[in-house]
Amino acid sequence: MFFQAGLLRANPDMLTKGSNQDKKKSVSAVGKQHIKWLIPNGKIPKISDL
């Protein structure tokens, strides 16, 4: 199983114009290009491997 973790300053230029029913916005295509990946391809170990 894999995961990623990154940072993005979520200013309006980095978010989509629309929102869902909860008024949440998504990261836009431009915003995704500005993510600073801290863990680009992390692997979650199996419990049996610990």
C-alpha cells in the first residue's frame, strides 16, 4: 500500500472555482503542480513485517 504527503499553500489561485455542497474546494491542476512533496512515494509496511 502506498501513500503521498505534501504541502501546498491553499490560496484562491491554487483552488478550483466551484465548490461542493459543504462549500469545500479542490486543488486545481495549477495547484497540483505547486505541491511540495515531502513523501512522494511512501510505502505503508504490513503489520506482519514490523
